[in-house]
Amino acid sequence: MQADDARYLKRKYKGGSLDVHPTEKALVVQYEVEATILGETGDPMLGERKECQKIIRLKSLNSNTDIASLARKVVEECRLISPSRLPEVEQLLFYLQNRKKSAEKKEKKQIKPRDLTPFEGMELDEEANINSIDDYVELLYEDIPEKIRGATLILHLARNPDNLEELLQNETALGALARVLREDWKQSVDLATTIIYVFFCFSSFSQFHGLITHYKIGALCMSIIEHELKRYDLWQDELQKKKKADILSNLKKEYEKALKKYHGLLTKQEQLLRVALYLLLNLSEDTRTELKMRNKNIVHLLVKTLDRDSEELLVLVVSFLKKLSIFLENKNDMAEIDTVEKLAKLVPCEHEDLLNVTLRLLLNLSFDTGLCSKMVHADLLPKLTSLLEDEAQRQIAMCILYHISMDDRFKSMFAYTDCIPQVMKMLFDCGEERFDAELISFCINLAANKRNAQIMCEGNGLKMLMKRALKLKDPLMMKMIRNISQHDGPFKNLFIDYVGDLAAQIGLKEEEEFVIECLGTLSNLTIPDLDWELVLKEYNLVPYLKDHLKPGSAEDDLILEVVIMIGTVSMDDSCAVMLAKSGIIPALIELLNAQQEDDEFVCQIVYVFYQMVFHQATRDVIIKETQAPAYLIDLMHDKNAEIRKVCDNTLDIIAEYDVEWGKKIQSEKFRWHNSQWLEMVENRQMDEAEPFMYGDDGEPFLQNGDILERPDLFYSADGIIPADGAISPEFFTDFQNGDLLGPQGFPSRISFSFAYVAYIKQLI
């Protein structure tokens, strides 16, 4: 195409997508520009398309803005947006107006290596030039003032990233800087600060970390930091001595002069510490380098630095500790010293970045229960509670509180703060939205404490919770309600009004997790005034309960809740009869067989039998029509203590009311006790360590096997004596009169094993 052929350029705009800006109050319009060069005849000669975007900033948008008017104005002034898209613009503006403030805020400031601000002593009366680098190196061989000047000129070059590659090639300059730092850092804080700053500029880029390692700058920085912290302690001691001396002599001038000097030294020292720690923070990107730092006690040095007042230095120190805290060894080092106590002094503080990074470090540490305990003892609980009102820090503070609330020792302490009213308000302010996982999880933990649950139920608390849970079908909120319902007390009667609502959820095809929590809540309602028979009939729950007892009919969690529910309603006599007639007892036995390895299932099923044997009708069904007692006898010696306890109690009741089963139960207990003893005797070695098994002549008192041929030892009444071996006439009188017999004429729970031991002792 010849230039003379082109007559004019034609542009065509084509609108595209429309969206909101991710962080600002602005709309982003995507559009396409088609540029066409037309020839002399008006025909297109060359065309090109380009995708573009336009950002429409809405600075005037606030909570009181008229969205409709603003949308019309945007469409009128921006030709890229078609008038037909006015409803879409209104919708996007409405979203921007209601978007949470946290999303509107600028991104959190991250501590970047090159964010170090110039400090006092960096000023120069000339401009540094990379071509004069050799002259600057020559200055490093002069006296301290000239060394500072030379190092400062090199620093000005190093602060420009474009010069770093060239400086890297100048081994003479870098070697001289490293040598001067190693030899003269104690003579001048300014010189040390400036040279470390030069190497810090290199540490900003990971590809230069090898250079810093080569000159061992990291190890040198560790030594410098340790030395400066010791100097700080000496300054503090000297200042206190001068203060005491001035008080005694009534002279303030000396102290004020020393204080002024101290502040000057402190400012320079903090500049040195800050740049040295920044360099180490950059180097710690390599975990091997970080391990070397840990071996040189970096954690202790950082924690010691937390005593400072400089907010910029504290932000750096806490950020470094936060990075280190993700490793167990570093966390353990922090636990050994007063890290939490020092961090507690920084909460709350006016410096937003310092507060945020401090909370994040505390969150990392709060995974350790021991450190959680230290946080409570450092009075962080009320401080963190107050931060729930700060939207910027709310989520982190709540996560820390959640970890603290996991420990039963500290749950009750929340009742003495404003925490519970605040979290309840947050729950109710969520509207139709789903709750934040941190918020509802925290509430679930709090509800596990009786006093906290009582506060939650005050006013219309329970009513609002129940209404929200039933409306949203939220299993987590129902879990919170379930935790509240487990506590005994006057507020438990408040649940009577919601029994029908909860029971109605069970028959419906709701989400299984939600039904589990509803069943669990109902199972906790052991209220005397509650008519369970009416509930079961009105909501036709018996078929549901029976159907869900079948192994594999549902998830194990749901089946277990059904068993617990049956145990609760079985306390009512009429309900127990209804359940027994429905055939639930055989279903429970079948489930017991299927889940015999699961202790929780076994314990809850046995508990149902325990509740049912209290009632005449169900007791007869269990004893005469089922083999439940036989299963209970098998479980009588289970390894789980809770199962044994419930079995014993249930079997004692059965033995009291049924002679035949009573004999079987007593026989089994007799066999169990004596089988243990006989097994021990049979397996016991007959050696000199057991003289009671031998006669006076050294021969065994009883030959191996003879003991089993002495039926009189088991069945003679003369052998049943107290465990201490003392026989009294009253004992035999009582036995012959039947005073030692149980309610049905068989021996009560006498320890036959101990009687047998006593008999052997008497024979010996």
C-alpha cells in the first residue's frame, strides 16, 4: 500500500463485558477497537483489531448514593455502554455499594525488601556514578569518615537494581566492603549500617544470595545483632544508675543529658538492627540457611528485640518470628521463653500493620495448647474479644479465640467477657447468608459450656437461633443448638416449645447432617414434663427409628443417633412398651451383632436395654422373648470399662426379677472369678520363691493337678471365709441362716477367689 493511496482512518468501537473492579469503587468496561484505513475510493485497505479496557471510577459512590441516577449518568457519559445495559449497570453499582469494606480496602502492606527508607547519614552532596566505583573503593582504605563516605556512595549505586549486576562483577569492591565490615563494625554504627545496607540490596533478589553467603555476611549480622542487644542492656543499666544518682542528689541535668545521648544512640542502633534483620529475613527464604540461624539462637534474639518501642522495627521482628513459627523447632524455642507475654503487650496497638502481623503470629502459636494457656494467663482473652469489633482484625482474632475455646479449661472464662453477646449479634446480622466457618465453629465450642449456653439463651436468643437453623437447614447452627441442649438447668425447659419443630425434620427428606443434629438435640431433652409418647405418635417416628436400625440403612452416625434417641424415649414407660411391641429390640440385637467392634454403638445399645428393664412390660419382653440377657452376659467382661459398668447394672436388675437368669448370671460371675484364679495357680511355677506352696519336708504341698481334684475346696461351706482369713462363729451362723444369700436364695456377690485364698492360707 502506498502512503498516497490512504485517504483517512476509520475507527469502530465494539462493546464487550462489563464488571466491577476487584478492589476499587469502579466499573471495568472491556471493548474492542477496530481501526481500518480507507483508500481513495473509500474501500478498506488495511485493518487491525485491538482489545482494550476502560475503568470508570466512582468516587462519589457511598451508602447514600441513588443507584438509579448514578447508573443513568454512567450510561450517558460512557459511549461504550449501550443504554440497553442500564439494568446491568444498576446491578453492578448496587453490588459495589454493598461490598464489604474489607474488600474495598487497599491490599495489606507487605514488608518488601526495598521498602527500607533512607536513614540519617545517607545524605550526600554529590551524585554517585557507577563509572567512579574504583574511586569509592579507594575511600574504603582511608579513615572511618572516608570509609563511611565511600560505603554511602556505593550504597546509592546499589539502591538502583540496574547497577547490581555490574557491582556483582566487581569482586574488589564487594571484597573490600566485606573486609571493612568484618574489621571495623564495632568502631562505627553508621559504617556498619551502611555496608550491611549494600548487601541488603543484593539480598532482595534470591539469585544474589550465594554472594552474601560467600562473604559470610549473614553470620556476621547475627554476631552484630547479639552484640548490639547486649549494649542495649548496658545502656539501660547505666541510665537507671544515673536516674537513681540524680534523685539522691536532686540534680536532673545529668540524667537529662544522659537520656538525650541514649535516645541518639538508640535511634542509630535501631537502624542497624532493622537493616541487619531485613537481610537475614531475606536470606531465610532458604530453609537450610534458616536452620543455621536457628542454631545460632535467632529466635531468642528476635524475642529479646520485642522490648523495643520502634514500631517499624517491631513490625519486622514480629514478621520474622511469624515466618519462623511455622516450623515446630522454632515454635518450641518460642514456647521456652516469654514470647507470648511480650506479644500480649502489643495487643491492641494503633499501628495497624503491627497489630495485624502480631495477631497472625499469635494465631500460628495458638495451635499449641501450652501457648494457648499462656495467652489466657497473659490476659489476651478480653483484648482479643475487644478486637471482634474491628472489622480488619476480626477474623484473625476469632480464629485465635476459637483455638482457646477448644480447651475445656478456658471455655467458662468467655462468660466473663463481652464475647458471647458479640458473636450472637454477628450470627443474627448475617441475614440469609451462610455463616462464616470460623464464627459458627467458635459458637459451637462456646455452647459446650453450661454458663455460656445460659447466656446464649437469654432473652430471645434460643428462639432466634432455632428460627434461623430451621429456616436455613444449617447443620452447624443445629450442632450449636444441640450443644446448648446437653446442659441441665432451668433453660432446658425452653426446648419444649421446639420439640415438634425438631421432630418434624426427622420424617422429611432433609440433609442427613441436619437430621443427625436434630436427633441429637431431641436425645438430649431428658425433661420429665415432656410427653414422648405423644411426640412419637404425632410425628410417626417409630417406623423411622426402626427402619434406621438396620445395618447399612444409613451412615453410621445417623444410626448411632437413632439408638441414642431410642435410649432417651425409653425412659418413658408407655414409650418403652410401644417400642418393644414394634419389634425394635430384635433390631437392636441385630445391630449389636453387626457393630460389635464399635464400642460407642455397643455402649448405647446396652444403655437402651438398661432403660427398658426398668419397666415391667419391656422387662418381660427382654427377659422372656429375646436373648438380650445372653448378649449382656457375653459383654459383662468387655475390655471397655463403660460397657462393663452398664452391663453390670442391667444384669443386676435382670437377676433381681428373674430367678433363672439370676442363676445363670451368678454362675457366670462365679466361673469368671474362679477361672482367673485357677489359671493363675496352674501357670504358677513351683519354685523356692513361693514357700507357701511347699510342705515342711520340702516336698510340694499339692502336686500338679491335685488342686483340680479337691472339689471340697469349691463346694464345702467350710471354705467360704472372709478374705483376711479370720473365721468367726457368726460367719457360719450367718451363712447357715441364709443371710449371705441373694434375693432368690443363691449366694450374693461374695468373692469366691478371696475365700479360696484364705482357705489355702489356713491349710498351710
